[in-house]
Amino acid sequence: MSENRMRPLEGYRVFDFTAAKSGPCCTSILADFGAEIIQIENPARMNPARAMKPCYQTTSLEYLSMNRGKKSVYINTKTEVGRSSLAS
């Protein structure tokens, strides 16, 4: 694909609260089509996919593959501060 061609989902932002396989797979496809994906992770509970084998350094290859092209932040959505940071 030409680098100066706009991808179909450019300009869209998607907040990804998923952790199971199907959610990260779906949002990685959206990222491939140009959407900005912001993965929201719970700081109190590590995503179990991060520890699956095999690993590159300390992170699971599956986790890296499913979350390519995404931004990732830790936000505790159970607090008022966490919820307000999503609204801004």
C-alpha cells in the first residue's frame, strides 16, 4: 500500500478494555486499518497474556503480536480520577 494513501480507519480512536484473545485480535486488525488504539490496562491486575510462553525478554510473543501498533496506559477505572482521565 502506498505510504501517502489514507487507511480506511485513520482519524478514529478506539479504547480497548479487552484482555481475552478475541478482543486484542480484533483491535489489532482495526489498528492495521489505521485506527488509533489505546489499550486500557488495570494497574491492579496484570494482563495474563503478558506471561504466556514463549517470551521475548520478559513479555509474551503472543501479547506482543496481538498488541502491535497500540498505545497502552494503566488506568484504574474504579476510581474517580481514573474515570475522569478517560473522559478528557
